[in-house]
Amino acid sequence: MVFRLRLPCESRAVAAARGTITNVAGLLGVDQDVATLVASELVTNAVRHASTGDGMVLSVYANRACWFVEVVDHAPTLVPQLPHGDSCFANLTDDATSGRGLPLIVLLGGTLEVHSVGQGRKAVSATLDYEPGI
């Protein structure tokens, strides 16, 4: 089962993503709070860093082992270094006002990937273990 939602590359997209992901997470049987945080962070990053272009697409899907959240946006520049492992908060200061979202996904057990999907677009995805019954 794959759920896709086309969103504008505007701040109102974050609220729309949250509302949608809460319902989708319930259908997939994944933790709604974690799913909402992951989708919110990926959509927020697209709003902040991508051009408005023709918006973005939020996709959510699961298999028997994992569930995935992906945002495809119009930003040909790939994220230079995604956070990973224990050092994901290493460059943050106590007074930092941004930069915590992707590291939070990693701390929740997520794996982040970014790749070009052509035509000046990129996909940022998070993969998390699927734990049915949460």
C-alpha cells in the first residue's frame, strides 16, 4: 500500500502532511507520533530548502519489515551530508534554532537517504523498522 500526497512548497504543507500522516500511520499500524515527526521534518526541510517549483510529493508505504516516508521536491542540490549514528548532534550548539529534525529521525532508529530523481528533483527518504501493533 502506497499513499501519496502532492503538497505546495509552502509552510501550510507541514500541517497538511501531519494530518494525512496521522491517518496513514493508523492504517499501516505504525506509531503515529513517530510517523508524524518524520513526515513533518522531511516536509519542513523541503519547504525551507527547495524552490517552490511545482511543489513536492509526500509518499508513505510499508512492507513486512520496514515503513518509509519520502519527500520528492524541486531542489537539484543533494543534501551534502545526512546525519547518522551517535554523532548526529555533534555540530549542534545549545542555542541552535534549527538542525535537529533529521538527527531526531536517526535517533528514533531511522535511516536517511537522498538521491536525484531527475528533472531537477531529489528524494529524501527515511526508513524505519516496522513494528506491528504499536
